[in-house]
Amino acid sequence: MANFDPNDSDDFVRGAEKRAKSNDSKPSDNQVMLNVRVPKRLRDRLKLTAVQHDRTNASIVEEALEEWLKNEKKHNKKSRVNAFNDDGL
Amino acid sequence: MIVLVGSEKGGVGKSMIAAHAAVRLAMTEKPTILVDADPQGTSWAWAQSRKHHQPDVVQVDSQQMTGDIRSDIKALAHLYGHIVIDCGGADSVALRSGMVVANRLVIPSKVARRDIETLKHVAGLVVAANEKRESDGQSPILARVVFNMTRALPNFWARIDSAKEVVESMGLGVSKYPIVDRVSYDDSQYQGGTVFDSNIDPKAYEEMQRVLKALLRKTQPE
């Protein structure tokens, strides 16, 4: 059913505007700019990768962050120990 | 802990023991590296294979070294909780320099006259290394021989006991427990594995665990 009065030409035009405004669904993640200052080249590469691999920007960044934290944890673990201790099993 | 696996004789299972020691030490959740100072590079290849084929099991880093390994080992000691060094079956610069920095020396040997004879020379090296360590203010290296590839026959125990007496008379310690010649030790090495990675052979698992404790603890467990 039409959501405007077909006899009211004014409403017909404004109805279209109203309908366009009501479409407030968010654009997909890989179409928005990152909400932080990111070098353009990195931003462009991220967006391109997201599109090419059918992923979202957020999921790629999250995965990279997790991986980095894992390595960092491993690195810190290494820096806390040393093999000079005479302890084995 | 820095563990050196070495002897003057080849083919006595040094690389197999080094791999098992590295994995067992890595199971203590301290980062562990297996240093291959043997030009054959079998331990290094084993560790690479483990990383490639079995990424989900306890990992052991690896590195190849030759010549005087002291400074490189000291540098690694700041990064790793445990270092296992596999030296080739010969009196080499790597073996001697390793004896100056390691906490433990594991000397695998067969229960055979020709093998035991070579231990005299190793015993001499241990004495010389400990003199050097003492002059540097270090504690002595704890060297223990482990009899490998023994037979699981009752009458073989008498041979092991006799060999133990001979080796102890040379001034070297001997592991209370020998390593029986089992196919599972060889089979487990496939694609960088050890008997600790699966419980396919519980006897081998228990045995290796017992032997490593006897070799690496300051006092051998009962």
C-alpha cells in the first residue's frame, strides 16, 4: 500500500524525502571510515582487503590485535626467564 | 637450565635424548630451545619438522651453532628458560665450550666395551672443565652417563650393574635408570614427535620421564 496520498502532489514529493530519511540502516562496516586517525595507505589497504576477502574492517583489526597480543605475551614470558637457573624437572 | 648432551661416541642416541629432554623441559611452560651443535643437524631438522607438522603440541625453538658456543649460549640464556644443546659424537670445540657454560652434561652410552672405553676421555674432559669452572667461580657441571638401548632381559641387568661400577670408577655419575631399546622411541621421532606427545607407549613415556629426572635433578629420585 502506498504511504502517501496520490491526490496530494506535495505529499507525494515530500513522501519520497521522508522515506529516504527513514532508511537509517547503517552502511556496512567496510564502507565507513575508521573512527581513528589512520594513515591513508593503511586505511585503503584495510578496506580493500575487507572487500576482497569478504570480511569486516573490525574483524581484521581484532584478529591482528589478538595475534599481536599473543606474541607480546610470549615475548614478555621470555624476558621474565633465564636459563642460568639450575632448575630442571 | 642449560643441558648439554654429548659424548665421544656416535650412534648412542644423543639426538633422541636431546629431543626428549627439550620437550619434557618445555612442558614446564618455560620457553625452551634446542641448540644443534652437531654438523649432521638431525636435532635441528627434527625441531623444524615438529614446528611444521605438529604446530599444536608443546613447541621447542631450534638453532644451529658450531665452534665456540659460549657467548651465543649466554645470550640465549637471557631469552629462554631452558636450553638443550646436542653436540656431535666427537670431542669438539662445541662440546668443550658447552661444558663450560652448561649446568648438566648428559652422556648417553651403550652397555658395550667399546662405548664404555670412550668414557675415560669424557671423564677427563669433565675434570678439566670443572677446574676451569672453579677458576671462573662457577659451580661444577653435573655429568651423568645414561645407558641407552639396553635390553629388557633379566640377565642384562647384571651387565648394566657391572658397566655402572666401571663408569663410576672413572668419576662420572650414572643414571639409576637405563633406557630400554624400544621401537616407540624411534617411531615417535617421525615428524618431530616424542613419546611425550601421545600416550601410545605408556611404558616408554614413564621410562623417559624417570630417566630425565634422574639425569637433570641435582639428586636422583628414588
